[in-house]
Amino acid sequence: MIPNVVPAASARLAASLIVALAALVLPAAAADRALINMLGYSVDGSHFAFEEYGIQDGSGFPFSSVFIVDLVDDSWVSGTPIEVRIDDESATLADARAQAMDEAKSKLDALKIEVPVQVLALIGDGDMNASGMRVHWSTPACCGPQFTQADAQSLILQTKGITSNESYCEPDFGPVGYVLSFQDQNGVRELHADGDVLPGTRGCTLDYRIYAVVQPFENYWAEDFTSRRVAIIASYPFGFEGVDRRFLAVPIDR
């Protein structure tokens, strides 16, 4: 499992836990809801890259982080994530994103991250019909709308109580870990299960949802094509002014 880095806040508001609790059930305009840009796969399918970007809550500073995941080892590539935050409210989100991509270019080029992403399943932010705890899909097939192979697959997400070493993470309020499983005609296999302590890179995460399932662009006639599917999980860490959103990338195929 690849956790992402939660930007550290220099101070915490005394009433922020109450604000965060309200943010779980009410729209939170002040919270930091990052978006994701899936940059693609390496030519050999061994690496996957994505960008996480937004405007930081509290400070109003634009940020962009580029993550490159080794799908074989399920680990970050050395020297990543590449994180940029411009500590200037006059700076634009485009400025931060351009700087992050410029700093990441040499690593992306060296790993040949140039294969586009194909989205197999996606839960949009406004989709009220999806719980985010389970998603189903089938492998696309040529050559018409909704043409798929008869190979139903599913991701199943479960949350679990967990402890944290973060001093601001109240045991009675959080944090939360997760277990992710994959199911197909061969049965169910576990992709990831958190232990007893939340990884420090996840801060104080309060919830999770399945966001998407992706794979490299598929050449239907390529005999050596390797799927290398990746589950994109939205995580919701406690931020400076409420519940933020970040992303995790979990390899389905190793």
C-alpha cells in the first residue's frame, strides 16, 4: 500500500476536532479537497505515476505532489513524492503544478512514464448512488459502448479502528485504518490490511472511499500485455480547518 504525505500544520485550532466532525456530514468549503491527475504508466507496466494537487486549507497556498509507485515492490520510487507548495497567496494553482511537473520530469522520463491510463471504474465526487465501499467492473472489450468481457471483478473496502502516534489524533474521534480486497471468479484475495498503528505519513485519517480502478492503455491485440491494475483510494485526513482529501495507490496486480 502506498500512503501519501499529509502536509503538517504548524498549529491546531482548539475547536478543530469539532469542526472536523461536522465536516464529515456537512459540506466543508474551508477544507482541503485535493484532486488527482493520473499521469500514466511506464512502458513495461512496472511503474505508475499520479499528481495530487489543490489549495491548502488554512494557508490558502497552492500545492502539487507527484507520486511514482513501483508496482512490483509496492513502494515509492526513491526521491518521491516530489512535493511543491508555494507559500504565497498570490501564486496560482497552475504555478505550483507547473513547478512540480518540472521537478518530476527527469524521473518520469527516466522511467518512461508515457503509457496513458485507462479508467475501468470511477466514482465521481457527485455520485450519490455509490457508497465508495465496493465497486464492480468488467474488462473492456472491442468494439462498442458497454462491450465487456464476462469476467466480473470487484473491490471491497472495509474500515477498522486503529491507533495513531499523532498527538492531535484523539482516540475517541479517530483514526481509521482500512482493509482492501479484490474479488473475481477465482475468489477473494486481500490487497492491503493496515496493522495496529496508522502510518505516520497518513497523519490522522478519519475515513476512506474507493475512488477509481485504472490500468495501462490496452492494445487488445498485444499478446504480452500486462494489466497492472491499480486501485485509487481516497483518504480523508484531519486537516487544519476540517477533513481534507488525499489519495492512495494500491496495486491490484503485482
